[in-house]
Amino acid sequence: MLLNMWTVFEWLKEHNISCAADIPNGSSCIRYIRLEKPEQPERPEDQETVVLRENKEPMNRNVVRSTVSCGIDRILIQNADVITAYNCISECCDYYRQWGQKLLSALLEHKSLQDILMIGHEMFHRPMFIKSAGSLIYAITEEYDDNVHINWKRFVEISKSHSADLDSVIGVSANSDFQVAFLKTYPSLIYSPVYNSTVLHTNIWVNQKRVAEIIVLENNQKFSSGDPHIMHTFQQIITRYMVDNSEIYLSSSNEMHFFIDLIEGKPYIYSNFNHISQQLRWHENDELAVACVIDYSKCVTPMLNVLNEQLSEIFSNSCFFIYSNLICGIINITKNSGYAETVSVLEKQIKSKPFVCGLSYEFTSIDETLPHYRQCVDILQSASRGGGSVMTAYQTSIPFIRKQTKLIPNIACYSHPDLERLCAFDKEHNSDYLNTLFNFLIFGCNYTDTANNMNVHRNTLIYRITRIREMIHCNLDNPEARKNLLLSYLLVDNELIHAT
């Protein structure tokens, strides 16, 4: 395994060698050790080699006896000669190399995740555990008592019952400072709102998807700057373990991969779809819809992963998965009691949570998956941060169409001038003719239905329509003219229309 200068520095201190660190880089790159004798000329620095030199400068020889360098990083040793330092660093390299080999052997021998965790514990000597992205505890150091943390006993019980740690999920998912931890690919030291202390934290990524995390608690032992680099080696082993045991720890269903290919625009084979539809028990005329749920923090928090698992259990004959930092679901509307019931269930699940959900129109052809996924993304982009709501294509389609239409160059000049005439008259006389015409067209030019909807007397409506016919140029008895006027309303500002 590759070491870094911070690890070497901490090792020297633990072995009673007084030293000072000047380590601006500190990356894990050390493979070799080289001892330079005083009579040898200095050679070019090697970024992968730790070089030890006896201090030759007479002015500070009493302060610094020898130096350890790797690239731009340096350690200044005050109470040990270069041979003593060389032997100490050699022991350090041997120790960590043996640990790395022990981890790799456990992986190759197909040891359990708990066994591998305990090998990791030999290095960190602190309470630690491995959790799923949804906070299911896969492995934990059970030998610690309740003094580790007020909830440590509960953590151990949760790991044995194979249930999600929901309290921790809420605590970290709602904390904006800790949310950045879910996006990192390299281990880091970060303050945890759940454990009320600094933790050594790292994510496990497989195919650019966050599938698990490793957490080491401080437990009254301060972490050193070298600990994240040591964790990086352990992280790589756990990542390999997750890949090798994907059927146990990773969601890799055929349905998920099939639908990801669809929304990425990749071609698919109809025989594959037939197999997927059989697995999901879809019938030819079943109506489908795409649902997308996003966390307001714009990252995949444990709470979002837990919701993904819950939706997968609740919606039958459907497929939910994490894609592009959101939950994506292909829901069989027919098999789940219709569109209205689907909306109701989604609202219940994300109520009081920091999520927003977009739900597409229904469709029956699998070829329509991609455009309806894009429809959901458009809904999410336009949705306001309202505290956990479901926005459907039925609610957002008209504002979206109007917004997109206005982006077409010179489109405004195609709005029928009759609307401008009515708008100008309304402003001058404080009337409501523009809105009246819109309602009249929407209700198929039926006087009774329009009057009831507008809550006005039928004779009042007849008078208004008569006056409108006198002011406009369109013939309201002509279907094409009425179509022209209705389409023109898409180009009229929202505040000019007050129809229900």
C-alpha cells in the first residue's frame, strides 16, 4: 500500500522521535525509502521515495539532526540521527504493508464483511461500522460498550435486526454541513451531527453510484491528518468487496439497468423488454408514468435512499432506482389503482420531508419512457421549494408550454390581435371581457356552463359575449377561429387571464 508523509510523521512521534512537519502536499504516494550518505551528492527528488538526509547546515545542526523528504513534503527530526530515523520508517512501511496484505488476503479468501471490518479495526482502534447508502448497518465493531455513544447499543441492535438506522438518516440528511460528505470520493474528517463529534468518513462508490459508507468514531482519540489516507486503502478493499458481492449488497436488477438504458437514449431489444414486462407482470394496455424525486440538497442523502427502498416496497409491478442524484421510478399506474391514487401515495410518503416529486403524464408505449422522464426533470426544475410536494404534468404543463413558446423568436406577433383589443378595452373601462372570452371558449361556447363557472347570471354573460362579438374580428361561430384564439392565449401573460 502507498503511504503518505502524515502517516510517517505520526509513526515517528509515536516512537518517541521528536519532529516537526512541513507537509503541504501529504498525498499517498510513498513506495520506497532511500538513505543518502553525507558524502553522496544530492540526487533529484523522487515523488514516490522517502529520502533521509543528515543535516549538514552548521547553524541549525543542534535543532535539526536529520530530514525526511518526499517531493515538497518534509519532516524535521530533532532528537534522532538519520540511521535511527531510517530504521523507524522502515518498520512503519513493513507494518502498513503487512496490514494491506492481510486485507487483500481476506478479500481473496472470501471472508465476511464483518471479518474485513475487524482487520480495519486493527489499524484504527476505534468504534467503526459499514453502512449501506440507506443507512442499513452491514458490519459493526460489537465489542464496545454503551460508553462509546448514547445510542451505541441501538446501533448494535439495528445491525443484528438488519433494519435501517432511521434516526441517523434524518440527522445527517437534514444537516447541510454534513451533506457535502455524501459527494466526496476520498476519505475525510468531518463533524457529524448524529455522533456530536468528528468522524472519519468515506463513501463507497460503484459505477459512480454511492452504495455504502464507512464511519469511524473519534471515541476520545483525536484523529491525525494521516488517518484519511490510511482509510483510503481500506476504502479500496471494501469497494472491491461490494463489487464481488453485488448480489448481496448492491441493487443491480435487470429492470433497473433496462430503464437506465432507456432514459439514456440507448437502443433496446424488444425481447429484453418482453422479459422485463414478464418480471414486472405488465399487460399490453397497462398505463405507466415516470416519477422523479429529488432532495433539495441536490445530493443523494441516506434519507433519499431509504425513501427509494420504501417506494419500491409500496408500489407493486414498478421499478425504482437511484439515477443522476434523484429517485427515478417507472410506475404501473393501472396496477396501483390509477393516477389519483398514485399521487396520493406519493404525497403521503414524502410529506414533511425535504423532497419534491415530479410525476409525468400516463403512457402505454415503452418508447415513451425517455420523453416522460425528461418531462419529470422539467417539472422538478420548475418546482418551488415548498416542503415536500408532488407536482404533476397536469399542474405544470400549461405554464411550461407558455414559457417554452415565448422563447421562439417573433412568436408574440402570431397572437391574434383580438386579444390585444379586448385587453386594451378592459384596462380602459375596468371590464372583464378578455377573461370572459377565454371561459366561453374553454366551455365550448355554452352559455349556461360558462355562466355557472364564472358565477354570473346567464343574461349578463349573453350581454358580454354580444359586446365581445362587436369588438373583435373573429367569427366565434367558426371552429378554426376559436382554435386560433385559444392558442393565442398561450402567448398572453398569466396575470391577464383569471379563469379557473
